[in-house]
Amino acid sequence: MSWQDNINTIKEIFPGQYQIILDFASNDFVKYIISDSVKYVWVHNHEVDNFYEWQKYDLPISGNKKSFNVLARQLSYDFILPTSEFKEIMPFINNGITLSQINHLPKHYLDPKRIQGKTWYELLSKECDYLFEVKIPSPTDYGELMSGDKDFLQALLDNKEIDWNDLP
């Protein structure tokens, strides 16, 4: 059985952690899975659309929080917002996103670039009480939706508002 056999179906990837492979989802899919009952949205490795061009930004240069007006490119960072605020900015985020919806702010050592796989999802569950993590690289690629809550994923698959044969 290949990973393609798991498209739009629930598969246990680690004990107590489940995954749905998403068939060409875009960021528009996120509006169907965000829960108002979960406090925060943590966006991982967000890239500003300035990969090649130099643009002016007010950015901190060190940990002193003082911002400086600099020319910058290749900006990539994590950010966390309350769910309601994230929903307001979601339309302004270009395609391609990785995010987790969490109830507790992450500790300093939780870094999705350094911790991955089974350990990542165990810590995300234990430390942040996460509902899901979604990875949507682009609307022309397969994405992933992970959760420790199999019933949450099944409810999404049963949701008549989501056309699983033609994901937004």
C-alpha cells in the first residue's frame, strides 16, 4: 500500500497520532478546520513573499526588542495569534502554510525545525494541547493534516461542507 492509498482517509502514523493526506488543498481549506474553541494558532516557518527582492522592514536586530528600519529578504519566522485574530489575517497569507492550533503557548524549546516525527507530536500534545497540525505546501501538492483526536478528523471527513474530491 502506498501513501497515495491514504489520500483523504485517516491513518495512524504514530501511536495515538493520526494523519489525513490532503489532495491538492490550498490555504482556503484552513477555514474548514479552525476551531473557535481552541485558543491559539501557531504558524510555523512563515515566509514573507520577498525571497529575492530587498524590501524595507522594521525588524529587531537582537533580543532587545528595539526595531530598526532595514532592507531585508528571505524573511522566515514563527508567529502565534489568538484564533479570532488569525482568522482576520488568514485572507492575507499567500498559499503555502504550516500551522498548529493549540490551547497552551509553547515552551521555548519547542522548535518544529529541530524536533520532528513522533517526538514532535508527543510534545505538541503534552505541552500545547494541540487539536491539529496542517501542512499545505502549495495548492499543487499534497498536504498533511495530523491530530491526536481521531474523532476530530472523522468529523471533518463527514463534514458535508468539505468536498474531499475537490478541496478548496
